[in-house]
Amino acid sequence: MAVCWAGGAQTCASAGPARPAKPIFIRMKPIEPRDGQRVLILGAGGHGRVVLDILLQAGRHQIVGFLDNNEAIHRRRIDGIPVHGSIGDLSYLKQALDIDGVIIAIGDNGARRGLARQVEQADIRLINAIHPSAALAHNATVGRNVVIAAGVVLCAHCQIGDSVILNTGCIIDYQTMIGEGSHICPGVRIAGRVKVESGVFVGIGATVIPKVTLGCESIIGAGSVVIEDVPSLATVVGVPARTIKVPAPGEDMAAMLLPARV
Ligand SMILES: CC(C)(COP(=O)(O)OP(=O)(O)OC[C@H]1O[C@@H](n2cnc3c(N)ncnc32)[C@H](O)[C@@H]1OP(=O)(O)O)[C@@H](O)C(=O)NCCC(=O)NCCS
């Protein structure tokens, strides 16, 4: 338990001989994880540091370390937290470090989603990182391995799938669904009743009007305003958004059959 000084030695002339007053201690409860679960963050890049900060701010977990495939940072510390080894070491380190859960902090949508499935198959628990400043409607539903960054607003009846990133300050309006493994970048505004399918990337500052569908693994350019449905695997940019890349015939089905990039 942390102890801090709240005052120095004092004297009291009217109470007899001067003697030093007892120091006053205030016992302060240290910030301790409420749930006390020991977690690892998989991925120690920029997104990993953001996830670390969110977990520290939320104060629910004990962050035991990172795993990252970049051997140059093994046994070093990132923001004070050790990098214990590669992601492939997870099964061994889970036992050795007595880990309760992990979160995958990898920006690439396909890699994050594929790794999440492997982690679950290995019977390792996936946790969420939700910043305390995020405002979540009481009836919004959130899957596993989800990152919700500072200042996010998630309105009534939204459904957020597994391995989704809702990045800093994005707004998701009512009854909108965000599919597994999608990344909604900082400052994005998605209106009500939008359907974002799986693996979609919505670039920074984009806007999506109500009732639109963003197809599986589509890419929405930074700052775009989407006013109509976007096909699977298409890339759209601009205001209003225009298509700059379309999937080749049969490519959408091929993409679904490809193994996840891990
Ligand atoms: C949409 C995006 C992925 C396209 O990348 P790309 O496939 O490499 O496309 P290119 O850079 O070759 O650009 C193709 C055309 O689209 C235009 N374009 C690209 N992105 C655009 C955007 N966001 N808004 C408007 N026009 C855009 C280019 O000017 C170019 O136009 P031209 O053919 O008339 O010269 C990328 O530009 C983008 O916006 N990424 C978002 C990044 C982001 O938000 N990161 C946040 C991380 S948290």
C-alpha cells in the first residue's frame, strides 16, 4: 500500500512543552487492477502502445508484457513494459508467466482476425481494451479482442464484432453493426443503421451516411463521404466517395477462401 506525507513536523506552543507533532499520514490506495487479470499484448508497434495506454487508463488488468515478432526489441521495454518474446512463444509463455488473457494489437485487419482465431483455438482468453473516456450505450454489444480508444461514442443498439478497432474519437450512431476484424480509424463518423461487413478499413476522418452497407474487406479512403453501398473488396475515395479499385471477377470469393495472413 502506498503511503504519502500530507504535512511536515509542526509545533504547538499552547499545549505545553513544544514537541514535534506526529506526522500525518494519508493512506492512499494505489491504482491496482480491479480484476487483477494478468494479460499480454500481442504486438508492440504503434497500435500496441495505444492499447497499452488504454489498458493502463482503464486500470482493470495487470499488464505483464508484450509479445512481438521483431526480435530486435525482445528483452527490451516499451513504455516500461517488457517484450518477452515472439507471438509464437505464446503457449509456453502463457504457462510460464501465469497469463489469464491476451489482446491482439496488430493494425492489419486480416492478421489480427486470423491470430485471434488461433488464440481462441488454443483456449486462451481474449480481452477487450476500452478507454474510460469512451461513451458506450447501455445496450450496445461488444465482442472479444475489441479495442475502443479514447473519446469513442457508441450509440444505442450498436453491435461491434470480434477483433474490431474503434479508434480515437470515432462516432458510431444507433443500430449500426461493425463486422469482425474491421478498423474504424480516428475521427470517423458512421451514421445510424449502417452495416459494416467484416475486415473493412474506414480511413481517418471518413463519414458514412445512414443505412449504407460497406462490403467485406472494402477500403474507405481518408476523409471520404460515403453515400451509397460499397462492394466487397472495393476501394472508394473522395467526396462523394468514388470507386478507384474493384475486385476482379471471382476475387471476392477467393479472398474469403484464403487463409488469414498471420
Ligand atoms: C484510400 C487509400 C488506401 C488509397 O491508397 P492507394 O490504393 O495506394 O491509392 P493511390 O494513392 O494510388 O491513389 C489513387 C487515386 O485516389 C486518390 N486518392 C487516394 N486516397 C484518397 C483520399 N483519401 N481522398 C481522395 N482521393 C484519394 C489519389 O489522389 C489518386 O487519384 P488519381 O488517380 O486521380 O491520381 C489511401 O489513400 C487512404 O486514404 N488511406 C487511409 C489511411 C488512413 O486513414 N490511415 C489512418 C490510420 S489510423
